[in-house]
Amino acid sequence: MDTPNRSIECTVDQCRYHCSDCDYCSLNTVRIGTHEMNPTEKQCVDCRSFEVKY
């Protein structure tokens, strides 16, 4: 069982670091990035700490 970091909310169930019993991340810190040259919308921002859950 991962320990939730109550400072990082997350709803991505497919992520390795998602706490399965609540909507929090288990990492101490996350890296946020973008795939756009000039991000102007939420959809342009990505969690670079994401790893797929197997």
C-alpha cells in the first residue's frame, strides 16, 4: 500500500504512483511539464512523473 501525499491530489488510476484507495499521489514531489511551445490551456500541461501501472 502506498502512503498518500495529501499535498498532491491525483485522479489518474493508471499511474504507478496513484494511491488506489484515495485520489492522491504517493510521491514526495512531482515534475510538471508541457508538450506545447506556448501552453495556453490545461490540456497542454503534463505530469512528467507519470509511470504506467502494471
